[in-house]
Amino acid sequence: MSSPARPVRVRIAPSPTGDPHVGTAYMALFNHVFARQQGGQFILRIEDTDQTRARADSEQMIFDALRWLGLSWDEGPDIGGPYGPYRQSERKAIYREHVGRLVAGGHAYRCFCTAERLAEVRAEQQARKASVLGYDRHCRGLDRADAERRAAAGEAHTVRLAMPLTGTIRVDDRLRGAVDFDVAQIDDQVLLKSDGMPTYHLANVVDDHLMEITHVIRAEEWISSTPKHVALYQAFGWEPPAWHHLPLLRNADRSKISKRKNPVSINYYRDVGILPQALVNFLGLMGWSFGDDREKFTVDEMVAAFAWDKVSLGGPVFDLDKLTWLNEKYLHELSHDQLVDALHAWRFSRAYLLKLAPLVRERIKRLDELVPLTEYFFSGDLDYTPVLADLAVPDVPPAGVAQGLLAYLDKVEARDGWDAAMLEEVGRAWATELGWKTKHAFMVLRLVVAARKASPPVFDVMAVLGKEVTRRRLRQAADLLARRA
RNA sequence: GGCCCCAUAGUCUAGCGGUUAGGACGUCGGCCUCUCACGCCGAAAACAAGGGUUCAAGUCCCUUUGGGGUCACCA
């Protein structure tokens, strides 16, 4: 922004820790639109520095979901580019070298504090209701040569940023104006973890600089860590990008959108038959408008009309009803041919029927029984009213059943992949743990996913139904049971 | 709790000192119609509160209230 000749380069940096998130799509849309309008580049960078949370199939799902939405990128791990690698786990040497520079310059220091000590410090601060929580800078005063010796000897440690001790740091947010932070509020952030991986803060600053990112367009939740990033830019002697913090998508209760309260996986919307152009359009309506009454528009139209001053900062509630209305508009616009294509891409494909075939083959006496038998595979939310009485486990109150269902969900989500064997393995362990007979436990699951007492093996049903729809049904049923209690 | 952000109907939003505060979703009513849906017409529904500034405040400033975010070897 400071030198107008510099081409606009923006990025999104999702971490592959689960399902492709609508928040990722939301940020991708605004980055993509701005880059295209400015004739710049949009970069996709994978922030996979947390090995404990990384999920094997997650990265590919992010690519697929964004492609499905039509939000293309110019550089990324899958297509390469002149600023690669675009996967942070492949850039460890770069971060290490930069941290070395910081330490040498006195802008960072090695910290040998154990997780236990940090927990104690935190507990102590909470106990005395300290106004400012955070690291107590215990290792900041360590003799430098001594610290280097300990590190060289292999002693486990992290590297922390030595924040300025007095003064304020100004974040010039392009959407809100200047935001000042008192450095007394900010502790010495870990830059390099003891496993040698960088934290987000370090990796993000180093990569944004090296990749020549000009505008950081990200969610509002980052705004309070931005002063740390600004301090890092200062420590490196680099010029920070232009900051744009967009509002957070919200649940109906206005908290930050979360899977506990709202479907957040892009795959969910795909699986219940939302068209990609409707989802993208809807996301464009969240926090942005043409300035007139236009609500239905394409990405191209948004690119043509985009302006930062048309962004509103109140956190928008993600309203499924309005998304559905928009989807209806797009659906009605399709030709018969296109409708059939959409249905085919959704569930009426040979591939999907092939998944259904083994489940129904022995259960139908005539072909005309297929549809009534498999209706719940082609439905979104189910109506549990007819089976409400059966949706129970002997001697367990409804609230307990609800909790049990959510517990199953948690266990299953902690695992990679989605197949019947895994689902059953988790299911058996879960039933044992709760002390529920498998017969009862599995019947409840069956009623949740199929809303009927007769179905193919429940874990096969869940496998074909997919994670998103299964998750939603478990939550809906749990909510229903919790409300009855 | 500290710090930071935000504030027009239940929801998404227009408004950028002078408007009967506009549009959309949802809700309700009606029309159309063999049914349903679509479509069309209509209704109820908002400037969080209090102080300023100004001839004039939804619009500018302050305070309060409310909501949110953040305070990890997660991003």
C-alpha cells in the first residue's frame, strides 16, 4: 500500500485440522474478490505447524471445498508458485534461521520453563485474579551465553519474543482505524515451540513477509494478537502489511460460529444440496453489500463492485433460512438439464447408488421398494416425532441419552477418516464405557440416523450418509432429547 | 476480570446531518389456482439508553448498557 507499484498479494492460511470450515470459505471469498479486483494474486498457504491437531485428509478437503465454491487461488501447495513451499511444515529451516536472527539481535530469547511451571504461573494469576494474565518473563533475564549452552546441550526449550516493555503499539486497521494497545497487556509470545515448529505468530509474519503479502484480510479474532505481529515486523525491520479484520460469522446466539451450535463444514452444505454459487453469494451478503438492494449476485459482480467501505462490522448471524431461500432462487434458475446435473452431482449418481447397493440388495424384493426403504439417505433433517418413544435407552433419562450421543460424536470426531469399521469400533467401546447394551446403544444410533427401527447395519448407514449429515442428526437428536428432559 | 472490537426490526442489511427510516429472509393475511409450490399484493416488526455538538442527529462526540473476541509450546 505504501508503494503503489507493488502488486496486491493476499492470502488465506487455513490449518488442516478438520473439516473445511465456512469461515475459511468466507475469508477466501473476500481475499479472492479483492485480489481479482486489484489484478493481484491470491495465495493459499497451509498452516500445518500443529502436528497434534493435523488431520490427514483435511488439506485435500480444503482444496476440494474451495474449488467446489469456485474460489481459485494463484499459488498454493497443490499448484506451486514462485514463493513456495506453501506448506509451513516444509519451511522449518526458514523459521529456524529467522528465529536465530531475532535471538542474535536480542529480540527473542530461549525459555526453558516447563509446561508445568507455566500452568502453575497461570493458576496462580487466576487465583489472585490478576488483571493481566500471561508469561512472567522468567527466562528473559537469563544469561545469553548460558542459555545457548543449555540449548546446545539439548535441553528442551522454546524461543519467545522479547516484547517492548513500555509504550503502545498501534495497529492501523483499514476497516476500523487506528487501534492502540498498551504493551503492558501483552506477554512474551512463544515463537518457536520445543518441537522445533514455529507458532502461528512467527510463521505467519515470516511467510507474509517472504511471500510479499500486501494486505492481510483475516477474521476479527486475530485483532488482539496483531500487536504481537507488529512487534515482530519491527524486530525484523520489516514493513507490516495493511490490516483488514473482518467480522466473525456468528451462531444464532451471536457467539463465534461453532460446530456445537451450527453446521460449519462446507461439506455439510454441499451434502444437503446447497449449490456452491448460492453459498458463495450468501457469504458475500455477510458483512458486505452492494450499497443498494441487490442480494443475489455472482462473484464476478462482487469483484466489480467491491469496496472496503461497504463492509459492515457487526458480526453477522449465519442464517440457514436465508441461505435456503437464496439457494431456491438459484435452483429455479436452472434448466431441466442443469437441474438433473445438480441432482446427479448430489446423490443421484452411479457412484452413490453403488454405495447404496450393498446395503439394500438383500432387503428389497422389488425395485420399487428402494425409494421408500432409503428415504433417509436423501433427506436433510429427519422428523423424529413418530419414533420419539423409541428414541431411548432403558433406565437412562433423555438427558443422559443426549449426552451419550454427543459423547459418541466426540469420540468419532477425534478419529481420522470415516468408515464403518472405525465407526463400529468406536461405537462398541463407547457403549461399553456408558454401560449400555450394544443392542440398545446401536438402536438409538439407528433411530437417530434413520428415524426408523429397521435399517441396514447402522455403521454402514452412517458411513454412506457421511460425516456431516451424521453429525447434524446426532446433534439434532441430542437437542431434542435435552429439551424433553 | 484486563485489553480490544461492535451496536438500525427475530435475522441479513441500506442510510454516510434534514427520509413517512428503504430492501431482503422469516412470520401473519390475501390474490392466483384442480392440490401444492412458485409468483403477486399487503400487514406487524428497528435506530439499546442518557448526555452533549448543531438551526437540525439513526448519522458526529462522550458515558452507560448490551453483545462479541482475546488473554496456549491451537490456529
